[in-house]
Amino acid sequence: MDFTEKTLSSNEIYNGKVVKLRVEEVELPNGNHAKRELIAHPGGVGIIAVTPEKEVLTVTQYRIAFRKMLLEIPAGKLEYGEDPLSCGLRELEEETGYVASETVHLGEYYPTPGYCEEKINIYMATGLVKKEQHLDEGEFLTVKKFPLDTLYEMVMNNEINDAKTAIAILKAKAILDK
Amino acid sequence: MDFTEKTLSSNEIYNGKVVKLRVEEVELPNGNHAKRELIAHPGGVGIIAVTPEKEVLTVTQYRIAFRKMLLEIPAGKLEYGEDPLSCGLRELEEETGYVASETVHLGEYYPTPGYCEEKINIYMATGLVKKEQHLDEGEFLTVKKFPLDTLYEMVMNNEINDAKTAIAILKAKAILDK
């Protein structure tokens, strides 16, 4: 069935550095009208980098949205139009100092499709070589390696809250255990 | 290490039906100042409902953020302060007509911790009994059952884009296959 909503008008509320917010007036399949609050975002990328010993590079950083430190895979925000994989490999090197020679695409995810246009592409990276970490000005994080099996148990025990990190760990484990 | 960012001021940009947007001026660990765009959201819940035959109830609905139909687990938005599980079971019944007698918590996820305060709680529900579907005014979706193994293959083949749905399928499969 076709449940397409037709945009009748769009009103930009805010155009920020990370997000844009607009409200669209739409026509529903039954002809009624409704308002849709929509966040535009250039997209994100996350990289689960796995060593030959099946250890995974994590970054722990302060996330003001939750007023606490959060353990995540290395990740970044794209520029509008930027290629997710090259952005992800750059973020991996900047945040951890590692470069990777092989990557596998683990999928494109919509974190909150009800109101946000962000897409997060996730890759698994292997063939790691250590170079130099070089964080952005104002970027503060600690890098730590964990066995993939340890992170998998943490996901299964609900000890990892970041959605992209949970997906990356669950899929990497399924692929590498095959 | 403590990388806490200290909020110096907060400016509300928008207070909508689904999201609120504010910009905070913060002090970074090195003493510099930065701006943080932050989305407030009352929280979400998703339910992966599994039949005794290991089939999963899915809903397919139009998501204007991506201008297409999306396959997801039944889900909903909380009211501020609402209990996620009771909201989830109500959404399951409204969207699919099924009530569940048993639930397991599959975790609390932060879909986009860089700028959004939404938390999505995910549950697995079993002991299903079919009653009546009763969609909200203006809600249009189709319900379909799929074998859990089929959905798992779709996740592994990158054919499912909704993040909460991917996590729910991967974790339900790991738990039920044990």
C-alpha cells in the first residue's frame, strides 16, 4: 500500500552547525493535514576496527546529551556530500592513530527515522597499522582496546548504550565467528 | 579522565510536539568555550514480539524523513515521564492487535548521542494473543509476520535500515538460539 505523505509547505526553524530543524505541513493518505518536525543532518559514520587478536578499538568521550562518558566505536559527522568510508577512516586515524587496509560495509542505519534524516554508515576495518593520534581542537577522548568477545558480552548484558556501537559489535561478532 | 563539559548558558530555539531544540554554551576541559546543539525528546520504545513459531511482527510505514516506506518493529514515542514498557505494550496492541504476557528487556539505546537526548528502550515480547488492532487517527501501517531467521538474514545483508529494529533482531536471535 502507498502511504506517502505529500509535503504542502516547509518552514525552516533553525540552521545550525550540526542540525537543521524544519516543520513540514503534510497531507496524509486520508486527505487530512498534519505537521512533521524534521531534523536534517549531513550523516554519520562509525568504524569497528578489529586487530588480528580480535581486539576492538573503542573511544570514550563525554556526551553532554547524557551528562556522562560514553564508550563508542570511533565515529564522525560527515560534511554534506562527503563519502562515508573516507570520512570514517580519517576519523579512525585522528581519534585512535590507526590506519586500516581493509574494510567491509556493515550497513546504513537510520537512528531515529520518525523525525531525523541522519543516516549512519558502519564499517568493519582490519589490517590495522598504528600511526599518530591527532585529535581535533576541543576533542577529548580516551582510546582503549577490548576483546570483541568482551564487548559482545557487554552488549548482551545491556552495558553498551550507543546504538551504532551495539550494531557494529553484534554484526562483527556474527561475521568473524562464522 | 574527567572530560565533563560545563554548561554556561542555554538558549531554547524551539519547543515542538516531538522535539525541543536548544543551544548550550559550554566550557570544555581545556577552558575553551563551544556551542552544543541539543535535541530533547521524551524517549522511545520498540517491541520485538516473537510467536512460538519464532515469527516476528513487523510494521511497515511511511517515514517522511527518508521519503519511503520502512520496515520496523512496533514502536512508539513516550509521553514525558511515561514508563517505556507499558508504552511499548500499548503500541504493540494498537499497531498489531497483539497483547503479550512475557517481556525481556533488551537494553536502553542512545540513537545519536552526539546531539540528541532520546533513549530508546527495546523489549522482546512473547506469550502473544491476538486481539484488535486500533491505529491512532492519522496512523497508516501494514503488519506482517516474518520468520526471525529471515529478518536476521536481512540484517546481515544490510536490508534493514532502522537501527532499533536491527538491534532487536540481532539480540533476539542470539538469545533464542542459545
